[in-house]
Amino acid sequence: MSTSRTQVAIIGAGPAGLLLGALLHRAGIDHIIVERQSPEYVLGRIRAGILEQGTVDLLHEAGVGDGVAQGGTVHNSIELVFKNTRHPIDVTRLTNGKVVTAYGQTEVTKDLMQQRTRLGLPTVYSAEDVSLHDFDGHTPQVRYVKDGAAHVINCEFIAGCDGFHGVARASVPKDAITEYEKVYPFGWLGVLADVPPVSTHAIVYANSDRGFALCSMRSPTRSRYYVQCPMSDKVQDWSDQRFWDEIRLRLDPEMAQRMVIGPSIEKSIAPLRSFVAEPMRFGSLFLAGDAAHIVPPTGAKGLNLAAGDVKYLSSAFIEYFKEKSDAGINHYSQRALARIWRAERFSWWLTSLMHRFPDSEGFGQKMQEAELAYLVHSEALSTSLAENYVGLPLDFAI
Ligand code: APR
Ligand code: PHB
């Protein structure tokens, strides 16, 4: 058995773990990342791609801002479609100049991985049997097996950045954690295709009789599109032709006619879930990102929330190691959860507003229609949508 020592052991090399590692490195704090999968597997996951300004700023702070600066596309508005009619929402005007940037999570992950390789930062990929020990005291340990050999990492803190299905949250005694959850009665079928996006300046969110549809992009030549579907559907049920026919029926006629179609390069069905675990700290263990919370993808808050957690957590560790202050680590959970619940509310609201609910009565449907009609004519409600879409500030009173 080999034993090593570090200041912070990070579980998971998704965007949360990688970004935390980059920020700790810049502050001169020793860390190691332990990841269950291979680098290729991590990069194969396709997720949302809208970055709040705070997230872009954090990528620059972490020294990996060049990719988004060169490859990102700035969005000033969003397009809502209902009753087959398009309604632009001028997000930048409604938020006194704020924008979001379209840049895929896969690219963010790749930029961070390449930086780690360049800097020679330690990452253990394909780690098996990762387990957490003694995090209720001051001498926590992470153990894992790699190529048949057992390893132990002694550390001062463990950062659980291992996503919704990770080992960190699952290691906490059940009576120390409260979980809140809502599962939606549908999924999203996503398609990636090398065709020019139907809208390059704004994401399109469509509410139609046939269900929700979304048009997004990864670059001027790569589109990411989704349609709401029953969770019982299988990817094999959806030929490319069926997908293109369906999404066009859910848009306004002009956009449908303009949409360029082509072979899919990825196709997958994802469930929609809202989930929060409280608190996010258990002694020397801190949860961040999807390990602690999930939002439905409507509004693209998942990565941005993970970035917010990492900002709070890296500042807390820096305060602890550099200023010998416990204040940041003591406030971490409360500070992060205040922002998380607001983003949970926004994601739930936009999901509820835009999807067809199989169990919804006629009344629920009418409420949705009335709210959409109100939204596009009300400066107040449009402003609320816009300020949440660009991202709530990281620092607000709790
Ligand atoms: N041991 C080590 N690593 C693990 C383990 C384990 N037992 N279980 C999971 N992991 C790894 C996963 O393989 C994955 O690479 O942890 C990583 C978690 O990454 P993500 O799921 O991407 O979560 P996070 O980094 O919090 O990113 C949040 O991802 O799902 C989106 O919407 C979400 O965009 C948001 C972002
Ligand atoms: C995406 O680009 O995949 C995306 C964009 C906006 C969303 C959700 C997903 O609200």
C-alpha cells in the first residue's frame, strides 16, 4: 500500500473538481484529484453550454480563459416560442448590459484538463473503489485502488466534486443530511449535429402543444438541439429523420423552414430532476457541484452553480491556509445554499413554464398560457427572467 499526503484531496475530475484544482494551485495550495473514469470518458459527456459572466470571470481567474475568449459566442437575448410565434427577450437591455456566453461544458473541461497536463498537476484517472474515511475529525483519508495496487491519501480536507452518483455524499451518515428532490415526468432527447445553428445570437426555448423544444449551439457550425420526450422512450425510437420532423413542428414556421438538418453525431435521453442535499459540509468533507445539487437543464444553471460553489470553496480554503481563518469554511454551506436555492427556483419555474405536463389538467395548461402571455408583455416579469438567466450575483446578503 502506498501512502501520500496533500492539503486537499478532490474527488471527481468534472468541471467542479478541475476548476477547484486550478484555483487552489494558483493560490499555492497542494491538492490531488482522484477520478473514477478515464480522461476520454470524462470528455465524452455532452452537457449544457451557457456560461454566466461570473463563470467566465472565474475561468480567467483560474488561468483557462483563452478558450472561452476565442471560442465562445456572446448572447444578448433569448427567444421564447409559444403558439408557434417567436418572442425575443432582450436580456442585455433588461439587465443593464449583462450577457451570457455560449461555450460547451466539454470545452471547459478540456481547457482545464490541458492546463493540468501543462502544469504537471496530479490527477489519478481510472481510480477504483474510492472511499472516504475519518472526515468527522481532522485527519481524513481517501483510499483507492489503481492497477490492482491500494493507495491512501492523508489530507486536511476532502472536496466531494464527484457528481450526483458519487461516493462523497453517499459516505455521509443518513441522519446528518437532508435531501430535497423533485423528478419531472419527462426527459430531454438531445441531438448534436454539424449543421449551422438556426439561431446563433440566442437560445430558443419553445413551448408547443407537442412538448418543449430547445435550440442551442456549440459553435457557428455545430448545433445542439433538444425535444421533450417521455422517459420511457429509447434513443433507438428516434431516427434522425423523426427528430428533425418533430423539432420543426415545435418551432415557429419561419425558424422551422430555415433549420438546416443533417446526420446526428450524438443522441441521448436525459432525465429532469431538481435535487438539493443540505448541508454541504460534514467535518472535513465539503460537497460542491452536482454532488450536492441538481437542476433540470432548462436555463443551463448546472455548470454555473458548480462554478459558484467552487468560487466559495476555493476562497474558504485559501482563507484557511493563508490567513489561518476558519470563517470561510464555516460559512461555506450556508453561503452556497443561498445561491443554489435561488437557481433551483429559477430552473424549476422555467421548466414548469415551458413543458407539457402529462398529468396537467386544463387549468394548469391555461395558467401556463396566461403566464407566457404576461411574461412577454411585462417588463417586470421579463426582467426577472433576464436577471436570473445572466446569473445572480455571487455576493448577496444571506
Ligand atoms: N470516485 C471518483 N470520481 C467519481 C466517483 C467516485 N466514486 N463518482 C463519480 N466520479 C466522477 C465522475 O466520473 C465525474 O467525472 O466525478 C465527476 C463528477 O463530474 P460531473 O458529474 O460533471 O459534476 P460536476 O463537476 O459537479 O459538474 C457540474 O455537470 O452535470 C453537469 O449540470 C451539471 O453542468 C453541471 C456540471
Ligand atoms: C445547451 O446548450 O445544451 C443548453 C443551452 C441552454 C439550456 C440548456 C441546454 O437552457
